[in-house]
Amino acid sequence: QQVGHIPPAVAKCLHQYPTVFSVSQGDEALPRVELNKQLTSCDQRTAAVQRVLKELKAQQAFPCLKGWRDEMYNVMPYFCDTPFFRMERAATSLFGVKRYGAHLNGYT
């Protein structure tokens, strides 16, 4: 199932991690990125993606990872679905996943 839209620059970077990601040319000249099919559980996918993201953070590969806050975010096709995997919230923009949040404004 598709859970996001990964920009070509990010897909190119993920190509370095073949044990976690499979990157191939898509139908519309855009890269297609899939998680390794051997990662069969949410926990396995989460751990594998987390290792990659921590390495990319250490390399300062993407500016958004400077906002790392150790907040794991559920990645799923639809809001009420079971999570496919979890990832650092600061990295969700790299994967183009749907993000949800709640905001409260208060006046006194």
C-alpha cells in the first residue's frame, strides 16, 4: 500500500540502504520506493527505518532532521488504520506521509 510521496532527492539517498528500501524507476519517470518485503512486522519496519533515519541525521543529510524530537509518528494509509510502521515525526516530510495534529489556542 502507498503511504506517502517521496521526492526524487530523498529516493536517491534511500537507494544507499538496500536492506531496508527498494528503489526502482516508476511508471511516470519518478522513483518508486518500497520497504524490503522481508520486513514483515510493524516493529521490524520501524526499527529498520529508524536506523536509516538516525544515520541520515548524523550525516546532516536533510535540514528537517535538525528538528528531531524523539517523537514517533504512526505511518498508515488512513487515519484509523493499523500503523504500517512508526517513524520520527521530524522525518515525515521526507516521506510525504499524511500528518495529523491537534492545536489548541487559549485566551485569558
